[in-house]
Amino acid sequence: MTRRIPPFAALLASTLALTSGCELFDQLGQRTGVVDVFTTSHSTPDEAGNVPSRNGDQLLFANDMGWDVFVNEAYVTTSAVTLLGCDGERFAVEMYWGALAENVGTTADSEVAGVGGVRANSGTYCELLVEYGPADEVDNPAAMGATVYLTGSAVRGDEHIDFTWRTDVELDVQVDISEIEGGGPFSISKDQHFSKKLTVSKAYNHLFDGVDFSEALEQADIDDLLADSLRQATVAFEGTNVHY
């Protein structure tokens, strides 16, 4: 009589044959935990302590070049997130709805939206790779396919400038999370019974730092400006309570 070996048992047997005792112990002792990832946007006070305000969906603030900025429409699209271990391991977050185009004007400061989740190995994580890319679905046809889409106006004295900025360029931003937990890296314990949470946030008023609206911008300038601004403005927090 021939006894058939179940596929899983056969796989385990072959694994045992090729694995040393120490390696097998490490594999069987490996624990995992679920990380839920959220996104949001927030404002920060300027150097004088003035906090940006809102007029309905319009965002109002002053930039560091003396311009009063009125943002009528603002979309920023997060296309992917990857958790990067301090030891080099990478775990890609499953994006629940694909690339998420956040309508900043209609979202209250620090109001979070779930973008995805990942089951990752226990250990410490030092960086979060945030990818911004073109939107697949958006509630404004003008912003379709855009990574960032901004419209509005800026006023300084007698000067009034209307602007429409759009970039379709894909951008990777590496966010430091090596001191996110009380001065230590984001971590998943070997007995992690509950999911952990990470929130990625953008300080939207810093997208306009260093901008003198009286100077004409070519498309390449807009691409570079928004890329640099997102690198500076993107931060991460443990949990879902944004603090700055």
C-alpha cells in the first residue's frame, strides 16, 4: 500500500532537510504583527505663531515670503507605503483602495483615513517609504492623474497672483521612524496581540515655503518645488493622534 504524504507535510519535510537546527528555531520562533497605516494632512503655526485658518474648504495662511495664500483646491495622492526594518527587511503595505487622492480642503486637520495594512515580522523599523504618484480616481476631473494638484491665489500688498500647480511626477519619500516610540524605533513585539498604527501626515502650508509668487514658474520648477516640499513636509506618527 502506498501512503500519500500531504503537500504541507512534504513541504515541511523538505524544509527540515535543508534547514539547520538554529535556522529552524529562528523560523519557528518568528512572530508577526499587523500594522494599520493611515494618512492625513495638518497645518503648523508660522514663525509668528499664527495658525492657518479655513473659510469653508479654502485654506488660508501666510508663507515665509510674506504672501497671504488662499488655496481653493488641494489634492495629494499617496500611491504606496513600505515599512523598512532597521535590519533591511521590507514589508509593502496592501493599499485597500489603490492610490488614494486626499482632498485636503474637505478634510479637517488631522482627520485620518485608513489607506492599508501589512503583516510584518517582529522587530524594529527605522524608516517608512512613502510613494506619491498619479491618482487613478479623484472627485475632481481636473486632478485626475495628478500626484499633486493645487489651485488658489496669493496676495502681498497690491500684488495678486492666481496659480494652478500640478505635477504628475512620481516621488519616493523616506520618512524617519527610528525615534517614533519614545525616542526608539517603531517596533513589533514577539507577543503583539493587537494591531499597531502608523499615520503619515503632510504639513500642507509648508508646500509653499520659500515661494515668491511674483516669479514665474515653468513646469519643471513646479515639479521640483512640489517634490522638495513633500520631502520636507511628510512626517509619520505612531497611532492616529497627530502631534507637532
